[in-house]
Amino acid sequence: MKKFILLALLASTLFLIALPQIKLVSAQEPITFKVEPESYQALKKGETFTVNITISNVNASDRLVGIEFRLGYNDTLLEVVNVTEGPFFKQFNQTPNPPYTFFIYHVEPETQFPNGTVIPPHVLVGILLMPNSTGGWPGPMPEGNGTIAQITFKAIYQPVEPLPPANCTLDLFQVRAVNDLKEELPVSEVDGYYEIIPALYPIVTFEYSPLMPVVGQEVIFNASKSYDPDGEILWYLWEFEDGTKINTTDPVITYKFLCSGENLVTLTVKDIDGLYVSVNKTVKVGAPTPLYVDIETGSLHFRGESCEFNVLITYLGVPTDADRVSALLYFNGSIYQNLTSYIERVADGYYRITYTIPEDAESGLYTLFVNAEYNGICGANLKSFLVSETFSNVTDAINKIIDTINGLSGMLNETYNKLSNSTDVMTKNFKNIEGGQDSILTTFYLTSAVQLGLLVIIAAISIYLARKK
């Protein structure tokens, strides 16, 4: 294949072979070949960029029909990805049908000739303006300036800080320009310059919360402040003393320490350049500290009663909102009802459970069990209370007592009336029964005392019922 390309290039520029035997045509100003941009700075290995090889100072009187050049580069830094012809020669077509030019290129490695001359790695490019069917170039002839070729490179090496930038010259050499008389025209070259800056190591740091964790508590490790100054971080590797390793693309993880004391945590990151950086911190882990759950339920409730159960959750003596709270009501050793959905947050660490005792609830001992979790630390507690008959049943019993007392009061009133009617008779016969008067008065006073006592009892019961409402 290489031989074929060389033969094709040789055929396309056959008239150039004899150039050393032809005198250089004098001109007022040489045709200039230039690499544009004159300099290029790459930031990353793997980056691609394109340079234009331009031509200028071309006059129609030069009758330029063909060019050839070699562009040298450092093949440890760069790799040729593609070479294409520019638009300059195509606009001066000499034939009725395309192609109007013959374009060929070849990428050659470093070559040493028998005479000891060394040619660096380079791209060889040749372009010929195609003649018409008679073998001539009637015109119009090329003039002005423009791009004759575009060469795309890929950066294949990048030094790492603190090394200096890597660079090379994009060297134009063995540049030739030929007219239709196979005469070589005077040329000049302006080389290009390539540089790639050193890759920077990523900046690695991490934080954790809480700052004073305890065994079994969930700890959040956050490396979001880590960054790569000239790219991006690919992954994060977290290593713990118990042998746990967490490899992730997420800068945030959670972990629970199994042992108290000083625990070494190591974070290693890898960036897009393949650079690794590690950093470690010692985390002091305390012994487990319980989460306290206090419950207030009251001791006695009735069927149909709307109850408020209060829950206070504290950690290290401070009211603390739990990450999770659940509540279960037990009766006779089994779950009677799940009250988790009844839980309402009132303030920091303070929760309220509003619950109505069912009308058909059995009388007996009920137990409320509350479980809470905060940062991986759990706490639980339980409290029992009695469920008794409803208020309405108690009221019915009290009403029956009141009815009985009212009946007795009526009987006493009737007796009192009868006694009153007989007062006149007893007065008339007072002298006759003077000795029994004291007995009758005593009976009257006793009757009045009984009535007064009943009225006091009735008033007390009424006040009691009013307060219960």
C-alpha cells in the first residue's frame, strides 16, 4: 500500500522530479507557505486540533500549477488523524469536469538516508492543478491566498505537574511550488508551534457528619469539594479500617462504624487523566449513646374517649427530631392497632398521637410501644394504661341512684305533710299529752334532718356530673 501511495504521488508530481535541474524563477516576492494558527496549546491528552497550511502572495503571472511540502512533528507527542485538501486550488479549474485537482498525502515516520540525513516524522502533501485534455493550463491561473491543506492531529502524551510543558515545532520543509513550464518558483515558509500543558493532579478533600459519631450511628462522608483543575474526577474509592471498600462515582456515601476509638478513613480519587490522589483522616468514634423515648399516656381511659398520647425524643439530653418514628398499640400480647399514621410532630423532639378508643374496645390493660431512629441510633419505650367502661354507663348508674333518692324524698315529704296536718290535733290535746310533746317534736326535727341530708347528696351528685361533662 505504501509503495502504491508513493507511486501515485510520484505520478502526480512527475514534473517535480526534474526540478533540481531547472533554474529557480526569479520573482519580486516569494510565495509563502504558512502553518495557521502559528501556535496551538493543548490542554488534555486525547485532544484533537486542526492546522491549516495556507499559501499567499500568489500572482496569476506565476502560473502556479503544483505544490509539494512536508510538515514535520514529534510523533511522541502527536498523531496524525486526518489530512484533507483545502479549497484554494479547486477554485481554479482547468477542466470541464471534476476532479479539478489531484491531491495526495502520506504520513511517514522518521527516516534516515544512507548519507546520514535524518528526516523527522512528517506528513508529505502534493497537489496538482489538473490540465485540460491537451495537457495545458489555459487559465484562469491561481492567484491570491487561501488554504491548500488541513491536517488534524491528536495529542497522545501529556506531562504531569511539576514537569514543564511538552512542545514541538510544526516544521515546514522541502516546500516546492512549480509553474506550468515546470519551473520552480521561489517560496518561503512560516512554521507552527505546538505545546501541551502539564496535567494537574486533582484536589482531594472530604468532610463527615456528625463530627463525633458513635458506634452504629450513620455517618455521612462528603467529598463534593474535591475537584480536578483541568478535567473531572472519574471515581471515588473509600477505605475503612474494618476492610470495607466503597468504589463509586458519587462523592457522597454513608457508613456505620463497628468499633469505637480512632478509625482511619482513606479516600482515593482518579481523574480523567488517569492520575490518582489519596487523602486520609482519623475519625474518633465514641461508644454507643442511646436515643431516649419518653411516653405519657395517662393511666385510665374509657371507650369512645379521644386521647392524646405525648412522646418526647432526646439525644444526649437534647430534644431531637427522629429520622423515623413508629407507634404500635398492644392488647393481650398482640398488636391491637398501628398508630404510626397518627403521629404528629409538635416541636423539636416532641410528638403527639391523637387516638379515639373504639366503642367496642375490650376493657383491660393496653400498651403503647414507640420506636425511634436518629442517625442510625435507635431508641424505644412502652407505656400501659387501662380501658374501662364508657362515661355513659357510669352516668346511667348515677341517674338510677338519683331516681331512688328522689323517690325516698317524695315519701318523706308525704310523711311530713301528714305530720303537719296532725299538728292542730296534737296542740288541742297538748295539755292532755304534755308528757309526749317532746317526743313528737323530736320526730319532726329528725324528719327535717333527713330531708336536708338527701338534698345535700343530690347537690353533690349534680356537681360531680357537671364536672364530668
